Amino acid sequence: MTGSDSTEQNKPQEGKKDDGKKPVEIKEEDL
């Protein structure tokens, strides 16, 4: 149970973090 919870929580957290970092970096480079 712990492994499943950890993987599910890790996936969404990484995706959200990447989404926030990627757009910011792309916008800064575009500017």
C-alpha cells in the first residue's frame, strides 16, 4: 500500500513541478 501511494503521489508532484518550471523557463527564453 505504501509503495502504491508513494508512486502515485510522486508522479503527480513531479508533473506539477515540471509544468511550473518548464513554462517559466520557456517564457524567460522567449523573452
